[in-house]
Amino acid sequence: MSAIKLHVIKPSVNNMTARVFIRAAKLDFTEDDVYGKTRTDEFLAKNPAHLT
């Protein structure tokens, strides 16, 4: 298990800076694509207002 977990939305370029830096620095990380996860039943149970 890596020490860094990066939550990204792959269609977005806003997170690309972090992704490029972590890869260039050769750091051990995991990448979790969170696109659409705010619409799951599990998320809505935690946040019924559906706000991120």
C-alpha cells in the first residue's frame, strides 16, 4: 500500500499537475478515479444534500 492516494477525475486537466509531478518524482502512489462517485447510494447516505 502506498503512502499517497490521489483522488482524480480523469476527464479534468485540473488534477494533471499533481499527477505529472508525482510520476516525475517517481513517488509510490495509487490513483483513484472518483468520477461519478458522488452519485452512488453510499455517498448519498453520507451526504444526503448531494454536495461535494
